[in-house]
Amino acid sequence: MTPGDGPNRRVKTTDTVVEIVGTLQSMNSATLAELAAELPYAKSTIHSHLATLESNEYVVQREDEYELGLKFLEHGMFVKDTYQISRIGAPILEDLAEATGEVAWTIVEEHGKAVYLDKAMGDNAVQTHARVGGRARLHHLATGKLILAYLPDERVREIIDRHGLPELTPHTITDPAELREELEQIRADGIALNNKETIDGVRAIGAPVLNDGSIAGALCVSGPANRLTVGRCHDEIKPKLLEATNELELTLQYPPN
């Protein structure tokens, strides 16, 4: 086997395209000159990649500006629908949001990060920066901590080594030993709280969704901390959340024909 062969080899051209797409997404739309100012590539290189992406319908050019095309949505919706927890769980998530009046989320793990797979809004729901398809580190989310709690210890160590435990608020757990203690408690309790660990002023409560004994994902309910108090989380939200996850687990085990 020669250097560059094997499962970990990277193709520089592909990395360049991915970086261009990511930068264009972060900028919403941009001219070639604006992209060149953000990227370490020549204008001619960026333009060639943009032209190829446009010819394949992944980028749209409007006058002198480029933006991502809806072809990405086609791929994203296809992938989303491959997850049973999303396909089967959407009405259950809607019922949970309606019952609590808050925002309800379905979260799964990919590449060691949390992915916001589905969202439902209750009557009193407050919008935050989180969006369907968005990603976040696991350690500061109720659902993320649940996923970590039900993963093998070796996998948890790999995720921490890869992504770290950065602080988002003064309440974020950043110490591995403290996180391990919390994960042990979460396994005992079967639920987890995000106690203003992602956004100061927002609290969430989550419960795992298990399928054949493995973690398939997690559901959570989130809202303003002054309304979603710890007492309300345990007394009012927890029973409704567990009802939803139990129903979803049964539906995953015995899917409708």
C-alpha cells in the first residue's frame, strides 16, 4: 500500500469543494471576490468549482452573486427519511409539542455530534438559533448527554477527544470527570436536563429513544428557563415526554405496515 492509500486518505479537490460550499452557506450568498477574500484559493480555482457546482444544480448564480441550490435539500430530505425515528416519530413529536406548549425536538448522533432531525412547535414555543439539520456538540444538550450516556465508554472517549468539551455558558460541563458522573446519573434516572448549558436562559428536558437496546436518538422539550422550571420539568413535562418516547420505542419495534 502506498502513502495516500487506505481508508483515511483525503482528496484535496474534494476538501476544496466542501470548504467552498461551507463558506457559501455561512455567507448566505456571495460574489466571487467575497469568496476569494474568505478562502485560501485563487479566484480562478474558486470560479471553476462554482461553475461545476452550478452546472450540476448545487449552486445558483443570481447576477454576480452565488448561493446554494435546492439540490442540497433533495439530498437532505432523502437522508432524513431514512431515519425511522423521523419517519415514524413526526406525529408523536407534534403531539408532545401540543401537550407541553413548548418546542419539541428529535435529536440523533452523527460523527460524534448532535443533529437536530425534527422539530415541532407548541402554542407557547419560543424560537432559538437551533434549526432542523443543524449540528451541536453533545455535552451541552439534554439529548446529547442522553446519547452519550447510552453509548459505549470507548465511543464516548473518542467523541470527547475529537470534539472537546467547550464552554458555551457558565453552566456548561467542561470537565470530563464531572461529565462522566452526570452520564452515570442520567443512566440511573432515564432522563437528562440541559440546565442553561447551551443558552443562558433556556432549559430543556430529554429522554432516550431505544431500539433493540441501542440508542436510536432522543426527544426533548425546551423553553425559557423562567417558564420551564426544574420543578415543572419533573412534575409536568417528564410524564408527557416519557409517554412520547415509550410510544415511539414501541412503534420502532412494531412499525405499522
